[in-house]
Amino acid sequence: MTTVRFGTRDGAFSGVTCKGHTGYAEAGEDIVCAAVSSVVQTAVLGLMQLVGVDVDYKVDEEEGFLSAELPAKLTQTQRHDADLILRTAYLGLSDLYEEFSDFIKLEVE
């Protein structure tokens, strides 16, 4: 199972962490894992390239681990834009969760 956890700070999303493999199918054929990865990695790219935030980004493909945390100090515009990107990723993952809840655990802290 993949656990996807969105962190919050001051009422806005502050990052996302994914742990584990979904176990839906064998490696290379796991469409659920691929979908989760695509949503999260696209959000991270948006944070870095569109919002221009220096994200604290860690990944370990073997362990199925990805973490992306926003810095504490952001401009008001950056905080707003980053929150929109992370909320959009949350919506996409919520939709996946509805179909594949046996393979995805979705949390907001």
C-alpha cells in the first residue's frame, strides 16, 4: 500500500510525502503506482518551475519514497500558488483513492 500524506501549515498545504508501493500489480505494470507517481511528481515540478520555490525534495525509488516540503518562508503569492498546486494534486489523488482505496492511503495532517 502507498501512503500519501499532505502536510499543512497555517491553513495551507505545505508538502507531500509518499511511502510504499501500491501492490496493485508487478513492478512496471502497476498502473495505480504510476498514476500516484505522476500526480505527485507533476505537482513537485509545478512547485519548482511555476511557483519558483526551492522545494526540499527527496526520493528513493527502491523504497517507494518521495517527499517534497515547502520552505517555511514564502511570499504571499508563492504560498497561494503552491497551495493551489498541492490542493489540485490532493483532488487527483482523492479521485484515485475512491477507485483504489485498497492500495492507497490518503492523509492530511
